[in-house]
Amino acid sequence: MKKIRKGDNVIVIAGRDKGRKGAVIAVLDDDTVLVENVNRVKRHTRGNPQMGRQGGIIEKEAPLHVSKVALFNPGTQKADRIGIKRLADGKRVRYFKSNGEMLDA
């Protein structure tokens, strides 16, 4: 079970965008995540009229390694670590380690 999933609110804990918050757009295979409006880069692209794509400079999100982000705990208003535990009915849920609050209840 992955600790960070698509749609989670995360905060960047290291790097150029440290302290910025956003929602996870995608979790990629190589332990990287795309976070909206974080780690923006400019990409110079050539237009392709057959595909209807216009050329120019586009700005998009670049992937961040999973170790550079942490889930944002709305209860404490800080970054928090995540644990996984199994409930009595056998379902696995994620919880914040600081206050024990469950994410997937």
C-alpha cells in the first residue's frame, strides 16, 4: 500500500519549493509524484499541426521524489508521517502518526 496517493494534500519538505502545498496530480512508477503548482518548469516545444499542438514555451509541473513531500495534517497544520494499520474487519487504513487520526476511514 502506497503512503501517498493521487488527490492527497501534501507539503514539500525539501528543495526549491520547500513549504509549498498542493494536491497530488499523479503518482509515477519511479517513486515520484506530480504536485499541482509545485516544481513548475518551462518547456520549449515545437508545434505539431497534425496533432493540433501549438509550439512555444509551456509551463508544467515536473516530478518530485516521494521523499521530498509529506502529507499535510489539517489537525496540526504541519507535515506528518503516515502509518498503515489493519482494522478488525481486515481493512488496511492510513493514519497520521502524530495524533492517530485516520485518513481512509
